[in-house]
Amino acid sequence: MARRRISLTELAERIHITPANLSIIKTGKCRAIRFSTLNALCRELHCQPSDIIEYSEE
């Protein structure tokens, strides 16, 4: 988001989710993410899913 100079609120509007839900994703506190949300994030941020999520054995 910082590299793209886009605020959390603006990104949330673009991908049609609430800023609160995007904040949960951003802080890593979400336990699941819909593929449609991941796709929208990658589209808007011009990145790959591996740039957003990583595997953890918890």
C-alpha cells in the first residue's frame, strides 16, 4: 500500500470490503480470506498472492 501510495480506506472502497475487514487482513489477524478478495487485492496492488500471504504452522 505504501509503494502504491494508497490509503486503507481507498483500497477498501476499490475492492468493496469494509476498512475494518481490510485492517484485519493487513495486520495478519484474519484466519481466512476469500479468493475473490485476494484477487481484488492483487489486482489493485499489482502484486502476487505470495506478496500478501505466507504459510505458518500455527
